[in-house]
Amino acid sequence: MVAPSGETNGYSALDAVLSPMLNGDLTAQEAADSWQAALVTWYEPAQNCSK
């Protein structure tokens, strides 16, 4: 699956939260919330996911 050009994609959004989580700068919940927030900006089915 490829994001529209110039947009965040799932890989880069996940990559942005994994290192901080593994380094203890984010909790797993904070990382998941951040990744979900980025995902819904471009992946329409994620917009209907409930927390």
C-alpha cells in the first residue's frame, strides 16, 4: 500500500514512534495513539477504527 505523494505513510509514521518508545521516551499507548493519529490522515479505513 502506498500513500499519496508527499503524504505520511504507515511505515514512516510507525518508524517515527518506535525508536522513542523503545528508548523509553513514549509509552506503548502514546506510540499507538500517535501512530493511529498519523494513519487516519491518509488511510481512509483507519478513520472508522474505534479506540
